[in-house]
Amino acid sequence: MRFLLDDEQQAFAHSLDGMLAAAGTPAVVRAWAAGNTAPGRDVWEKLAEAGVFALAVPEQHDGLGPLPVELTVAFTEMGRHAVPGPLVETVAAAAFLDRLGDDAAAAAWLPGIASGKTAASLCLLSESSPYALDAHAADAVFVVDGDAVRLAEAAGPVQPSADPARRPARPLGGTVLARGPEVTAAAEHAADVAALATAAQALGLGRTLLARTVEYARQRTQFGVAIGSFQTVKHRLADMLIALEFAQPLIQAAAVALAAKNPASGREIAAAKVAACEAACATARTALQFHGALGYTEELDLSLWIRKSRALRSAWGTPAACRARVLAP
């Protein structure tokens, strides 16, 4: 089994990295958190032009996929640059509509998702998760409640989040689109796709935190020398790197399993999700500590990545839920 990216996939990652670096995503994130979604939708259009959303849509609906491996490549780069918006939820909605078996619903929404014209949010309604992410910015909000799915008509007030650029709200009202066991099965598949994309996001986010912390450790001095020369600091940075490097093959293996429709892909995705998100959170804690009081300031761009790491940790599967799934008989 091959986990290494081929030349085309590496070139895709490199092109997304360059595009997002030029987009100035810290300013985009701050605008999104303040309720101004226009800069974020500009980035969204660029991602669509690069084919990111088409990777989650089958060819018969103007897509390129589904291609889970390429999706993880894209989401790693989007996590590296902390791109805001319902990115995960849109590809999860595409996966849901593809598996639903409703040709009319798929034809109505999937081409728009593939082209980037439609930003979607998917909410798997439960007592612990009654909110849809960025419902106010989404063009369509799909709400799965038991064995029924409805298209929400409105959204309630935005709720606070550890990451201010994540804007959850309770979806309200709506018309039932479908009902039955097909809805439940499609929702389970969509949750797996969302968990895998979130894991890739966390990996990219962790890599940025590590790179910026290493750079800062070379600049910050104590006792007349850079703190990066201290053995304790070197060990902590090495721990960050090892945790992230261990998460990467888990993500790639899970993507390969999902692409192959392996029955065990759910467990592999859960393992990848918990490994990547725990690595990202540990990296965020170390980054915050090494930056000292500077790390607590909202003016520092690094804070955008630090705060996002905490939100991703519980999104689409808490660590406890993921571990339970891995260990289930």
C-alpha cells in the first residue's frame, strides 16, 4: 500500500500553498470572525477554481471525485493557512447527497458545490451537537434529524466558539427532503468524510504552528542566546514534530481505505482524527508557551491557529468518541 503522495498530488499541494499564502488569510479570518464573509468567499472562489470542492463531487455531477486522498491534500493546505468557512461541512454535504440516492437532490446541489457557487453546511442533529457551522454564510444548510433530512429555512443567533472564525448557529425550520434508512447511512458516510477532512486540517494547522515556533525560537533570546539552543526547547520542538509526523501516515492510510470502500475505514479515520487533533493541540500549547505573553495577544496572527486547534479537536468526533470507535469490538 502506497502512502506517499505522487508528483501530481505534491504539485497540487504546492499550488494551493502558494495561492493561499498570497491571499493573506489572517486578514480573511479576522473579517470572517467579524461577520464580513466577502473576503472569505473570494478565497472560496479561488479554491473552487483549483478544483478543491469538485474533489468531493462525482463526475456525473460536474465533479472530479470522490477522491479522498486529494481531499486530504487540499485540507492540509487549507489548515496550514487557517482558511475560514464551512469547508469541511461543504464536502461532507457533497458526500451526503452523493450517498443519499436522491437523484433530484443530487442534481440540484452537487454541481453548485463542485463549481464553488454553493457553500453548504451539514448538521447531524443531536443533543450534544444542535448547531450548524456558518449557517449564516452557507447557501444551503442540510439538517439530519434521525432518519430524516431537511433543508433549513433560517438560522438562530451565532453561538460563541473557541475559534471566533467558526460561527455555529441552530438551524431553524425547513422542508423534509428525504426520510428512511438511506438518510442514516448517508449521514454516517458524510461524518466519516468530515472527520477525515478535519484531521487533515489539524495536521496542516499543526505544521504552521511548529514552523512559526521554530522560527521564533531562533529569534527570542535569554541569557544572551537564542532559546532554540536550549536542550529542553529542542526536545519539545522534536516532540511536536514527531506527533505531527506520526499523524500524517494515519491520515493517508484512512484516505486510501475510504477510497477503496474498506469496511474498516471508519476506524482508521477515527484513529487519524484523534492523532492529528491531539498533535495539533499539543503543538498549540507548546507554541503558546514558547511565545510567552506575546502568544496570548489577539494581534499576533499565531493566535488564529492556536484557537482553531481547540475547536477542531472536538469537531466531527471528540477524542473520547474517536478512541471508543477505534477500540470497539
